[in-house]
Amino acid sequence: MNRRVAVTGATALAMALGLTACGGDSGGGSDENTLKLVAADYGDKASNASKKYWNAVAKDFEKQNKDLKVEVDVINWNEIDSKVKTMIQSGNVPDILQTGGYADKVADDLLYKADEVLSPKTRKNFIQTFAKAGEVDGDQYGIPFVSSTRNLFYNKEIFEKAGIKEPPKTWDEVADAAKKIKSSGAADTPYALPLGPEEAQGETMMWELGNGGTYTDASGKYTLDAKANVETFTWLRKNLVEPGLTYSNPASTDRKTAFADFAAGKAGMLNGHPTLIDMAKDGKVDYGVAPIPGKNGPLKSTLGVADWMMAFKDNGKQEQIKKFLDFAFSKKNMLKFDEMYNLMPVTKDTLAEMESSGKHKDLEPFFEALPNAKFYPLGDPAWDVVSAEIKKSGGNAIKENPAKVLGELQKKAEDAAANK
């Protein structure tokens, strides 16, 4: 999920689990009896920080495997890519990494194949579409961890105060609804548009899909500066930013801020994933969910995001990793994580449990969107580099010349692809 699902960083924290307390950069990967796990933080507050989840999983695993320890480093989404890169460059390679992309590590020959670190039973339990999305040139390296799709969230009370009778279906209806919200004073931010570094690549793709654009063409070549994408940012600037219907500088506004504003009743609408459901409920926001508006109508294919596990070969801990991954992907553990963040599962038994329990009616619109979802070019080894560049500067297209900004990104994407 950046996606992802999602996916919502909090703070970078290093935790050691078990009997000792060690930092994430302690070099634990060199000890054959210690597994070093680096994971992204999906929490939005201390009470649901991902370190709590991994702490419990690791302790349970250590109870069943007395000879093994698990050292965990939980890092927020803004920093995990750069910190992992530094770890690899310095020789402090983790054994297991849970984050948003894997293909660049495949290109550098760093990873075990999935069938080398998962039992047949665990592999067969993955929903096939996600397992397939973890492949590079026909071999699976990316191990799906969580998934999500995106929809439009709107505040029903704010809409009522502004005289809006139904959620918008087109871009023009978005702009019209935002104007009504602003003129009525019903919300501080009529439309929350986060194009900051946390997940600029996700918000960008959702809007570009609405104009028939995307990141690559049918052959896999990058099309970041395509005419449709330039038109998308031109529309956003003219119709949302310049009239003051969103943040003054979306390029510096992260998704975390937008989600928090919506959960506090300060934003009228925004694109969101299932994690926002619990946040809205906690904030006592009467919210609705609808398909994301496109230029001429609701998106038929929304953004789908999967986040990934991957296992590194560097420390030679294939069997130890397999033990931990088979344990981590049990229904008990996966269900706990998915329900903790209201995300959608990637394993068959967890999906069956969530659909049959009657506790996840609020996820039905997101399940419905998944079959037709569009994904990032995850199998491209250059994608992590391209994604990082979009996070860094893509949002600038909202206020600067979009053709120039996207053209510069296109050149970087072409260079990255040529070097992989």
C-alpha cells in the first residue's frame, strides 16, 4: 500500500525483542541466531505503532524457537527507503524487510526467491493476484504483506452544511462541492490534497488515472510527462489550489496531515484507504465512501496498493528466515495486523475470516474495488528509484510548470530504467 495501502508513518524507532535491547543499527544481522527485521510503521499514534505488533510477534516466535532472537527496527514511511539504502551500502543488511517495493533489490541480486524462504503451505495461501504481482521475470521475490484500494471519503455533516446532496462523480463536481464548502465555512479545508513526500506517488496516480493517464504505457516504458498527466496537474492548480480550495502548498503536505484533518472534522473530502475508517470513527466523523471522481465520471479502476516482505541473502539465514516468515504469515498474525489498521488481507484464510465474521462491513467498498485496481509498476527494478523521485519533487507540479516538473521526472525515470 504506498502503498499502498496505504499505506501512514509515525516515528522511526529501533526496538530489540526478547531478552536484550538493541538498536536497529547494531549489526545483529551478523549473528546466525539473530534475525534482523526492518519494518515500516503503519501507526498514526503511539497506541497503534507497528513496533507493538512486531514486538508481540517476535516474542511469540522466540517462545517457540528458543535458539532464535528477532531484532526489529521500525521506521516511518518518510525515511525507510533512504535508511534501508544506507544499511545496504554500509554492509548492515537486514535479513527481512517489510516495506513498499522490492524490484530494485532483485536487480541487485540481494533477495531470496519466495519459494526459497516460504513453505509450500504458506505460498499456496496467498491470493494469487498478489503473489503474481510479486514476480520479476516470472520468479516471485516480493512476498505480499497487506493490500488496500482507494476511495473518496467525504464528511456527511460538512456536505449537509454546504448544501451538497451527494458525493461528486467528476472533477468539476469536486471543484463545485469544494467551492460550496468554502463559501459556507463548513470546513477549514474543502478538499485535502496531500502531494508531500509521504505518498506523492499514490495521490498523483489516483488523479492521473482519472484523466486516462498513468506511470507507464503497455510496453512498460515510463510516461510521467504524458500530455494527460500534464493536463491533470494543470487542472488541479487552476481549480483547487489557486481558488484556495485545498492546502496552500500540497507539495509539502503529507497524507498523515490530510488524514488527521479529516478525522478531526476539518476537511470536507479526500482520497483515502481503509486505515482512515478507524481514524474517522475515533474522531466521531460521520463519513461516507464513494468511488474516486475522474475527469468525466467515477474511476472504473482505482489505485490498488500492496506492501511487501522480502528476504535478503547477504547473511545466509535462509532456514531461520523461513521459520520466521511461516510463523509471521499465520492466520492469527495476519488477521491481527489487518484488523489493527483496517487493511485488506493478502492470504486466503485471513480473507475468508474477515468476509465471514460480519465485523468488516465497512471494508466492502474497498473489496469491491480490488478486482479492477491498477498497481504501480512493481516488477520494474527501477520503480523504487522512480517512486522516490516522485515523492521528492512530483508534488511541485501543482504550483510550478507541470510540463517542466514532469519532464524532469521523466528524464530521471528513463535514466533509472537504463541503469537497471
